[in-house]
Amino acid sequence: MSSPLKIALGVGCGILLAIGALVVGCTLLLGYGANKVQEQEAAKAQHVTVKVDAFREEGDWFQVDGTVTNTADSPVTFVKVNVDFVTSSGTVVDSDWTYAIDSNPLQPGASRKFSVQQRSTPGVETARVRLLTE
């Protein structure tokens, strides 16, 4: 093999190795960041309680009203609540979510109301709420 060809192949291999290392490094960093966010969300969920205050059908819509309470020692933000619409046999036929707590912090010990509206579905008897941690 001639010397210029060896140099070109060496440079090409070096570039490919550098790109591969960059991709692997970024993937590891993004995975680490995603795990940290999941850990933070799970910790937040341990310090927020949620309950349904009312479930009713109004015309073609279901209305679910609920309350979240911050049981932590510090303010919480961006807490999502999932609402499942459930038949009498326990089958979930529809679901929706909302931010029960948005960017406006909920202080320790405080509660905040939320509501979710969803087009009514035949057979739904009740609504079940839970905090989303993802």
C-alpha cells in the first residue's frame, strides 16, 4: 500500500472512532439525565397526595374535580395527574392527564384543586386518579 493511502485510511479510521466515541458518550449522558429526571419525578410523587373530589357527567362530557396536597418539606412544581375513566367491571376505557401543579409552586402543606374534562363514553361508572411519574 502506498503511503498516502495508508494516511487516508488512518485518518478515516480515526474520524470513525471519534464519532463512535461521541455517540456513545452522548447516549450515556442522555440516559443518565433521563434516569435523574425519573428519580426526581418518583421522589416528587412520594410527597404529593391526590384525590377525586367529584365525578359527574354533564351533557356529553365527564367532569373530574380533584385535589393535590404537597406533603413535602419544600415547594413542588410540574406535577401531572392521570385520570382513568373506568367501567363497573374495572376496565379502563379512556384516560387523560393534566398538570395539577404547573410552574407556580405548591408550598409545603398546601393543596390545590384541578379538573379534567373528557368526552363521555358509554359504560363509564367512575374515575380513578394517580400521579404520573414519567
